[in-house]
Amino acid sequence: MNSSLAQKTAHLKWLKAIRASSGAVPQESQVRDCDCRIWLKQQAKKQAVHKPRVVEAKHVELVLLASAAPKAQRDSDYNRRFEQGSAGWYHIPARSVQNYSDEQLRDVAYLAIGTTQAGTAERSAHHLYAVSSVQNLPRHMLTVEQSGSLVASAEPYWLFELSHSVVLAQAITHYPQTFSAKLAVAGQLLSHHNFADIIDVNALV
């Protein structure tokens, strides 16, 4: 009802404007000066049917599952931190994750790093790390604390800063014997605990 009243009021104002101008302006000039198309367009906009708002898809949290480098190639303190779940950094060659976009890698929220335990050559992840920042840097810019060793190379690496970790209720096992990495939806870790069973995020598209 309010909308109808507003339309009638606007229409009356428009008619009054025409009448006010009729005494001073010739009849032919009235049509040109008081063009009703503007008013009609305004009314059409008020009555237009608007399309429903498109709701953005919910952000999906990604986890990077990757193998740790052989311990012999890394600083002993660096290795110890991964064993204890207190690692502060993880780095990986850009060529090892070239199947993923930069946007996907910058969206990584968690890391599950497969490490070897004493007395076994099999890699498994017992901790889930939260990622606080992601950078793409040449290898020579990474410190011993960040990478476990210094390497004079310009090869690009992804460097993940880790804020803290939690112990997984069930470890992720059967990481490949050779170095391997994959991105997956983090929610899969609630029901899948074998590296091969966790579906690559690119396979879900």
C-alpha cells in the first residue's frame, strides 16, 4: 500500500509540473520539456524483479601432505623438532607441487609431514601443523632454522611458517618411500589415515 501511495504522489507531482508549465510554454514545447520517460523509468526500476543474491561457496581448508627430507641431509635440531611436533618451518621445492596453483598453495591451512621413526624406514605423520604464513622464495634465502641446511641455489621454494601443532588421534601412514606431496581437503583426515586413500584436491574438481 505504501508503494502504491508513493507512486500516486510522484505521479501527481509530475502532473502539477506539467500544469504549472502550461501557462508560459506553448503546447508543442510542453511535450519536449516535460518528458515522462524519466518518470516511467523510475517507476519501472521500483517494480523490477531483482535476481536472488548468489551466495559464495564456503572456503575449503586445505592440507599439504608431504614427506620430510632424509634426516642425514638436515640439521639435528631441525629433525628433532619434527619428531617432537615443535617444527616452526617447512619448505618444499616449487617443482614438487607444480600441479597446484599459487592460489591453492597460499591457501594451505595445515601440514601433515611424514617422518621416519626410530627403527623403521616407513614415513608417517603424527602431528598436524597449523600454517600461519606462506612465501615463495629462492632456496639461498632460507636459513638453517627454516630449512635445516644452507644451499646456494636460486631454485624457487615454498616456505610454510608453522604456528603450532596437535597430535593426530590416528597417525597418517604409508607415505611413499620416495619423496611425495599432495594437497587435499583437510576434512578427509577425520576418516582417512592412509596416504594413498586421501584424495588429491585436483581429483575432486
